[in-house]
Amino acid sequence: MAIRLAIGLIVAVCVLMGVGSAAADSVVTNYGDGASSLILNLGGGVHAAVHLNDFNPPDIFIHGEDAFANFTPLSVSGFNGWFAMALFFEGINGGFRQYGVFTCNTFSNQTCTVSGVRRGSLFLQ
């Protein structure tokens, strides 16, 4: 299950960053303030959600949900066992957009607070 979510989240980030086409079972929403979101149906009642703010390039917030709208633990590229991931744009490095990675490792009452501890970097083109 975590592998399917990881693949879905990577596809979602690529789609929203302009690197691919939207998946058939997805919904894209554009908000009036310039923000947007993509919800991917990964099957079995699991959904991946990717939210982008209106900055250019945007900060990115990613989380997964099960069929009961509970957060689902995720894993992407060495960042394991988190319920949500926030990617904060830090600048351009070697032609790539550099994002600081922050995670939410626990949740309570359907609320997941991203920690202030930087877990590493993610680079997107």
C-alpha cells in the first residue's frame, strides 16, 4: 500500500509541476486565491492529496487518506512513516527547485501538525 501511495504522490507532484498528464481517477481543483489541489484515487478506498499554494514556485503539502478519511502513513524516497509532508521552497540549486522537507509523524482528531524539524531536501525540476 505504501508503495502505491508513494508512486501516486510522485505522479501527483510531477503533474502539478508540469511534467506529466493527469491520472484518469483524479480531481484537480483551482481556488480563487491561486492555490490548487489534486486528489488521486489510488484504489481500495485510498486517496492521495497534493495541495499547492499560489506562490511561484509553490510550497507543496502532501497527505494520504483511507476510505474512512483517516490519515494513512506514507513513504517517499527515504522519508518513512509520516502522515503528511510539507515541502517548502528554499530556492534554486543547480537548476533544480530545492524544497525543505518537513513531516507530520502523528495525528490526533483528524489533525496533523507538521513539525518544525527539517528532515532533508527534495529537488524538483
